[in-house]
Amino acid sequence: MGLILLEALGAGIVFILIIWWTMFSGRKRGELHDEADADDDAAASKEPSRRD
């Protein structure tokens, strides 16, 4: 019984480490954005939305 609990604890720790690694291992200043994408987003937000 103790071995099963120890194995479950180990699996939980590995799971938490994987989550931690994926959350905080990215770029220091976040994602890089292209200037063209930023211009498209700005133009899209200024256009009125059409409803059919």
C-alpha cells in the first residue's frame, strides 16, 4: 500500500514539474509579434462589424 502511495506522489510531483516548466520556460518578454499582424489587428478593430 505504501509503495502505491509513493508512486502516486512521484507521479504527482512529475506532473506539477511539467506544468511549471511549460508555464514559465517561455521568452523573457513574452511572444514576439510581427508588425504586419499588429497593423491588421488595429485595422480590424476599427472596421464596423456587419450583421446579416
